Amino acid sequence: MLALAAALPEADLDQYLRRSRGRAPFLVAVDGVTDPGNLGAIARSCDGAGVDGMVVPRHRAVHVTPTVAKASAGAVEHMPIALVPGLPAALEHMRAAGIWIVGLDDAADRSLFELGDLGRDAVCLVLGAEGAGLTRLVRERCDMIVSIPMRGSLSSLNVSAAAALATYEVARLRT
């Protein structure tokens, strides 16, 4: 059996900057995520948590592949994904449009659970690559850096697990 499918449409970053469904935009950007299983799992969590769209850089990041689609359990069919030439410039563009840029990093002094009212505002969570974390330029474009408190021996979670926890925390604050 052979099936042909149309390519997934590429989302436009500017469509994210407008209020969606009568509420402030909720976005997720990935910085240097190169593992297709992680990107697929992130897309699945984003869809489940009600994220309006994802932002993925054209370079130094995995894009939607059959492995990403499989790991997403079909979420890539429903989650708008904007490919941007450079993530730092895209974040600056979002900030100029009134979107708070919140980076996740295990070395941050502030907890994800301290977002409070900011979670109800227009927000973009930025997730860095495993190991390397956020790149310097992306980190500099963030309005705030938060961490997920770790109670055990390890200092961080897998990027897709961190994405699930962080997106659902923002979703909880938005309800």
C-alpha cells in the first residue's frame, strides 16, 4: 500500500503575535533541539497543553521528519510550527509584539512555579538543547529565566519532560 500526503503547512510567526481564541498567545520555542524523538514529544505536550504554536529555527535544529511525526503521535498535524531564520531575532520580534520570553534553564534563580500572573499573559517558553541548554544569544533575549526545581540527585530533566511540565504549568495558570 502506498499513500501520498501533502507537506505540512509552515506557520507564519506573525499569526502567533495576534490574540488567539480571545486570549493572549501561548508559544513554545526550541533552541538547538536536534533529537527527533524529543521534538515529537514536545509537539505532543504542546498540543495537549493548548499551546498556540511552536517556533523552530531553520538551522541547528531538527525539523518535522517521519520520526518526529511518529513521536508526536500525530500532534504535528495539529500544532502550527513556524520555521524562523534565527531564533534570537524571532524572540526579539515577539518581545516587540508584547510577548514575554521565558527561558528554561536548570541554573536559574527563579522557579517555574513562581510565574504567577505572567502565565496568563502572552508568553513564549524557550527550551534549550539537552546538555548545552540555551545558547548565549537566546538567553540574552529572554525576559526571565526559570528552572524546574529538582529534589533528587540530578540537576535537570530531559527537554521533552521539561516541556511537558512547563507547558502544563502555564496552562494551569491560564485556566
